[in-house]
Amino acid sequence: MTDTRRRVKVYTLNEDRQWDDRGTGHVSSGYVERLKGMSLLVRAESDGSLLLESKISPNTAYQKQQDTLIVWSEAENYDLALSFQEKAGCDEIWEKICQVQGKDPSVDITQDLVDESEEERFDDMSSPGLELPPCELNRLEEVAELVASSLPSPLRREKLALALENEGYIKKLFELFHVCEDLENLEGLHHLYEIIKGIFLLNRTALFEVMFSEDCIMDVIGCLEHDPSLPQPRKHREFLTKTAKFKEVIPISDPELKQKIHQTYRVQYIQDMVLPTPSVFEENMLSTLHSFIFFNKVEIVGMLQDDEKFLTDLFAQLTDEATDDDKRHELVNFLKEFCAFSQTLQPQNRDAFFKTLSNMGILPALEVILGMDDVHVRSAATDIFSYLVEYNPSMVREFVMQEAQQNDDDILLINLIIEHMICDTDPELGGAVQLMGLLRTLVDPENMLATANKTEKTEFLSFFYKHCMHVLTAPLLANTTEEKPSKDDFQTSQLLALILELLTFCVEHHTYHIKNYIINKDILRRVLVLMASKHAFLALCALRFMRKIIGLKDEFYNRYIMRNFLFEPVVKAFLNNGSRYNLMNSAIIEMFEYIRVEDVKSLTAHVIENYWKALEDVDYVQTFKGLKLRYEQQRERQDNPKLDSMRSILRNHRYRRDARTLEDEEEMWFNTDEDDLEDGEAVVPPSDKMNSDEDLMDPISKFMERKKLKETEEKEVLQKANVTGRQSPNFKLSFSSGTKPNLTSQSSASNHPGSPGSPGSPGSPGSPGSPGSVAKSTPQSAAITTKGGLVGLVDYPDDDEEEEDEDDVDNKEESPPLSKKSRLAS
């Protein structure tokens, strides 16, 4: 049987002065050779791994708090705590620590020696203890000065704390407080304020337990009302006794639990409202106060969770139709605060907490609450639902799928959430944004489980698209029945933008479920109606939705877009935008640029065949002319499949030579004198895979003739566009300065900056002169010649990688002789 006496939780204090749980295990003490001393060891109860290995240092101050806590600091900013399940285990480990340090186990804190001068330390250690002045009215100023002078020194703080504990001094101070209040002795009250504030900074649990006891805590608050820096005392006690009311929504039978709740509320109030804002130096001196509140909350959640009668009554009244609205409001607020308290639990305990709530029927209860008219109750229920979704979305998904087998779609929990999102009355849609985030978490496949027997993703998404998607898209479909949005006010547009954001997420992550829904319900056509909205953010959301679909490069989507001519509203919005250089302009151009760069053939052909007339005058970017070029290249391939297959053979020959062939080629090239080569030839070794010269000549000659005719027409179009068209300075292209000097003037003039056929600079990556590409032969010598056992080949200008460079080559009347350097760059 496991020894529960030694069962502990390990905590560390983070930068925000909050305790982080590091796990649960069993603690032991023993000699560790590596650390050369007695040490505390904690091994995880789950896998036996080492959670903590801490040497018991003779100079470290260990504190024992609340009978089951041991707290200490290992470094300047590294605090540790062990929370024991049983007091007996805490006492055993405390005795071990005190034994190592030579201390009496009856003390609650061991020595604390840090940052003191040798002289001061000697003086403090030589004195037997700190003697407090008699607790009398005329000695309060002396007591206040003693407390203030002790705070800078850790040793003096320790001695002051021991003196306050041993003599029962704090309760005597509170007796004087009542005397001063009765006499209206302001000077005495101000001294008491300084004394009590200083006692807080001693950071001692033993003192806090006295101060926060039932009969003392209100006197502590009373002393802290009389701040000398304020003209009038505060009225904190009046607020706590008359204004703040303890609402016991379900009777709590355990008096210890009730007392713990009162204590925690009041101590939290002291920390947040009564104590002055601590300075940077005082912040660390209140760490024990933070710990006191933290562990109290953990204890409260545990005690409530173990009280089955309490939780049963809570959920019974929540779902009872006879419960009046005010009572239900209080019950929901209690449950919300209960869930917030659970965030202090360690992961294992939080698992048990939410499992308990699930077994008690929290989700059916939330369903009832969300169906009510009270906005405040629904808001609190939404917060509770967010705790559940963030903690365990699979639990929520499992519930709604089981629920669908029994109930109609209208009352399903997820549909209630969607309806509240749609009907949010907040002009800024704050609640709708929160609910949309929860829905996104629920439909995110990344957090769905897959087991051997079933896949949560398949089951839940099938359920969601069958029972819930029509509710989500209802506002979208209702508002897009005509060519323009029926309602185009700001709040409606915000809601539709939220819905589109979730649908875009679904397109990216749900594959065939959303594809079937979009195509069957014609969703994209309805979404593109919103391109006509006066709100730019909504039009951009619609465009982003279409862009996400095109980005999938799915031919099912592409055929759907072409069949319904869905580029029409996009082109119309582009033309209506006119010459404005804004986000809409850039986003639409980027979408067409994507189609061109990715060579989406079906969409390229569709756009050019149906919308070229509307787009041909757009010349401040080369996107649309580039699309036209892509389209014409596709047509060339379709008209002459033999040429296309021959080009494939050449490409394979050029790029798939083995290492030995490459070595032979390089040796042959370097052994060949440049005068032995014809001008402008690219040199490639012969291959037995090549067709004969005669077989290739015919298709090449026909191709070059067609190409020459086509480019003559293209140049005329470009010249016309550059004379009459709009030219934006933001999109101008310029030549590099490395143009060959012996190119003819005709060649230079025919290549306009920014035209699709303009050449890259000789040294630019991917240009005809860059390494890795093959130099082009002139159109006049478009034949394959053989010289010295080497074959010169043409490189086809409509290859995908080199299409922008073709016009430059075709316009040369004759090529200059190649130097060795230029051939290396070929």
C-alpha cells in the first residue's frame, strides 16, 4: 500500500509571484554523494522520475506553514514549496531538516543569514533575543520604530517575529487599537498602522495565522484603515460587514469550509484593496501572503469537490424549471467562480475536477441555461463553457454527438452557441468573437483524437456538417440572395466577416466535408456577392475565402468556379476599384499572379477566354499579360503535341545526364578552342537518345515561324499599351547595365521595360546568361549543326523556367562571338 504520509505536491514560484505546480510524488531524505550532503528527494508517483533533488543547506531558511507546507528559497529568485497530504509526513521531513541544521523541530522557521555585514551579524548573534517594549499606549511610537528598524535585517526580522509569536503581542496590539478608536487617538492609530504593515512584511505564516483568525482579521483591517498619508480613514470594515454579502446559494454544512471561504475572501481583499501597493523591494516580502491565498483556494476547491451532496443540489437547482431567475443567476455565478478557482489546481486534480462536473451533468445544465432570456446568466454560462472547451474539447464533442441522437437540431448545444453568436446585441460583437473562438477550437482537427476503433475527426465533422453548418451559414445565405448584400450595416458586416473567417478555416482544414458543402450549396457564389459591400474589410474577407480555395489547386473547386463564372464579381470589383492603389487592388492582383506562377492551366484558360478584354489594358503590372502568355503557350502545346513531346525529350536529355557524361562533356569543352565553335552555339555532347537531325528539323521550323508571327503581334500590342496605357512608377522595371554593345538598335527598342518579353540582366539569376541555363541560338540559325563531334541545340523559349527571356533572343539580328567566360555562364 502506498505511504500517503509522504505524498507531496512540488511547487515553484514564478516571475509573477504565482505558484506553479511541478507534479505529485513521494518525498524522502537521504545522503546524496553528488551533492555531498543530506538532501530532499521527490519522485513522481506516475513514472518514478525525479521531480526534486535539493540539498538541505545549513544556511537555508526553511519555513513550516499551515502544518502541511514547507517553503524555502534555493536561490535569490527561486522559491520552492512542498505541500503534504498529511500533517504526519510534514512533521517527519521537518524533523529531518531541523536535525541537519541543528534546530529544534518546534520552531516554524530555521535560520536566515543573508547579506549582512560581519559586524552586524556578530552583534545580532551575540544578543540573546529581541525584547519588545511593554504593549502600552504611550510606548506605541517606540514599538513602531523597533519594527521599522528590524525590517532591513533578516536576523532582526526573525527575532522580531519570534518575539511577537511567543509573547502573544499581536492580540495585545489589537486591544490597544480598540482603546485608541474609543479615545479617537489619531497618533496612536497611525502608529498601529505602521506596526501592522511592518508585521505583514515579516512574511511569517505563523503570524498570519494569528492575524487572519476569525476574531482578529477585522481588527487587522481596522488598523490598516488609518493610513497617515490619507486625510480621512478608509471604511473597509463597513464595506465588508454591510455592503459585501456572503451568498450561500447552496447551504454549506461544513463549518470549516465556510470559515475557509470567509477567510480567503477577506485576505484577498486585504491584499488587493487594503494594503498599499508594495514597492519593488517589498514585493518579495509578501510572498507568504500570496502563498496563503493560493493554498486556501486549492483547499476550498478540494473540499467542495468532495462534497457530493453539495454538487448534486447545485446541478439539480440549476436545471429545475421551478428555480426563479435570481436564484439561477446566483447559482451560475457560483459555478463560474468555482471553475475559475479550479485553475489553481495541478493538472491531475484539474482532470478529476472537470470529470466530476461532467458526471454531475454540467453540459446539459449549460444547455438549459443558454436557452434562457437573461443576458447576464447566458454570459456567465458562456464563460463556464469556455473553461470546458479550452480544457477538454473532446468531452464537449462527445456530448453533442450523443445529444444529436435524441434531440432536434434547434436545441443542440453547439447550435445554441451559434445562435447566441449570431444574435449578439453588442455593437462590437465582443461575445460573438469569444463564441467564434470556441467554435473554432471545437472544429479544429489538430486537437481531435484518433483511436484504433474510431476517428473523432470523421465522426464529429460528419455530425457538424449535417446538423450545425446550416445554422452557421444562415445569415450569410439570407443576406446574399441578390447581386448586392441585402443588409450592409456595420454590425451585420462584422458578423458575416466572423462567419467567413470560420469558413476559411474550414476550407483549410476540413478537405472533402467543406468541399461538398461549398459545391452543393453554391456557397462561393453567395460569398462573392459580398465583394459589392461598402465595407472593405468584408469584401476582403470574401476575396480571402476564394483565395484559400484557389490555393488548394483542387480541380473539383476549379471546375465549380469555371462552370459558374465566379471570377466575374472579382473582376468587376477590380475594375470598380479603378486606379486606386490599395489593399483590394493588391489582393486581387496577387490572386491572379498566383494562378500564373503556379500555372493553374484550367483557371488560366478560363480567365483569358472570358475576361481578357476587360483586363488587357492593365499594364502597370505584367500579371495579366503573363497570364495571356501562359495561355498561348498552352495552346501551342495542344496544337502540336509532337513538339511538346520532343521538348520533353530535350529537357530530359539536358537535365538528366549521369556524372560520367558530365565529366566527359566538361573535358571536351575545355579542350576545344573557342575559334572552333560557331558563334552563339550552345555545346552539348551527343546522345544516343536523340532523334536524328532530319526528324527534328520539320517541327522546329514550323514552330519558329508561328512564334515569329505571334511575337510580331505581341510587340505591336505592347507598344500600343506603353504609349496609351497607364504606367505606375511603383511597378516600372529597368534594364541592368550589362547590355551587349553590338545588339542592334532595333533589338533594344523592341524590348520595353516591364513587358513580358523583356530580358533579364546578363548576371541575374534565371536570366539567359546565368549559370545553369543553356544559351539560346538565334532565330536565323534555328538548325542543329554538328561540328567536331558536338551537337548544338536550340533551347525552347516556352519552357516554364525561361518564358520571360524569349523576346530578347528573337530580336537579335546576329549573335556576337562568345568568349570562354560567357560560355561558362551559358
